Amino acid sequence: MTSNLSHANEPAAKQESIDQAIGSRMSIRAFTQQPVPHDLLEQLLQDAVMASGSGGIAPCKVYVLQGRSRTELIERVCAVHDAVRADPTLLAQYPEPYDYYPEKWDSPYLDRRRENGWGLYGLLGIGKTDKDKMHAQHQRNYRYFDAPVGLVFTLDKARGAEQLLACGRFMQALMLQARVHGLHTCPQAAWNMFSGIILPHVGAGPDESLVCSMSLGYADDQALVNSFHTPRLPVAEFCRWND
């Protein structure tokens, strides 16, 4: 009889690759135009669903954007993003599907958020009064940071909170599998305000709700922005031991 725990005997080299994937995963904000093979994309998605532990129920729906479809969505969303900047009253036409961020930030979360934001903008030479540069950098989200692949994740509105957990596990597994294969990713909630544009574009049904989008591709190693690493908390900052 073959044991279902045969993975416990995986060679050390494979375990090391997983450790390296975890240690090297970061949000990449500049990608090369090198295409990602279809077979590799399909393998990443299959591996992620195997690792997500969703009990045989699909953790979420995934829409893959490449080529003309990706370009058309980028052009539409960037045009609206520019229009909203010129006339902020238009923002009311683009409600987000859910409250991703809290209504009010308190310490220590506000402090950490500012540290991360100004650390990135400072590296890029964008000051607090550089509104044009801020807008341009923010719009990089809607260009998928030039990644050749954009992923859109949706949930079935009829399912409960377990689906959110399953989708999160799936996305994390996908990002780590991408690293194992030399790819990088950037999960992006910035797209959420334009769910009314995105969902019809990808062919999502009325029973679906946008979770977020994600850039996927090969990192541009020469881009300054990719030298920025989001600070990580030590275990003592978020863990309390109960013995």
C-alpha cells in the first residue's frame, strides 16, 4: 500500500526550494516583457489549488489576462483613473465591492503603513507634494507593473467566510509556486474600485464579487523600485505564547 504521506520523504533539495521561495517572495513593482508559457501558468494554478486545502470546492474563480484583453483593460481603467483625478466627484461611480481598508487607521498600524508607503516613495524620489508623480506611480498598479500576465480573483456571493480563507490560501500557494519557478507576483487591491469595469470585461457573472487582482511575470532586476523590501515584523511583535 502506498502511503498518502509520501511527501514527508521529499528530498532536502525540494524542501530548500520551498524555503527559498518563502524567503524571496516580495511584491514586485516592475516586470520584464518576457512571456510566461501557457503550460507553466496552468501548472502553477493546478499546484495552487492542490495546496489550498479547499475540501474539493474551488477556492475562487481565476481569470487570466494576457495579450489584447490585458491591454484593453489597462487602457480603460487608466483612462478612468485619469478622469477621476481630474474630477473627484466621478469617484462615486466606482464603489468598491467591500471595505478592504478600515475607515480609520490607528497605531501601530498607521505607523507601519506610513513607514512602508513613504519608504517606497522616498526611494523613488517622490515627495509629499509631488502629486503628478504620485498619480503616475499609483497608476502603475493599473498597468500591472508591465507584467505580461494579470490575474483576477472572484468569489461566489452565495458562499460564506470560508471562501475568503480558501481564496487566501490559494493565492499564497500560487505566489510561492511562482517563486519556485523563477517568477514573481504582486497582489493588488488597488483594482477593487474598478470592479464594475473589470468583472464585465473578464466575463464574470452577476453572482461573483471581485477579491483583488495580481501581476505575474519575471522581475526586472534593473528596476530601482524592486530594491524596496517591505519591512517584516519579528515574531515577538505579533505572537503571544500561552504555555
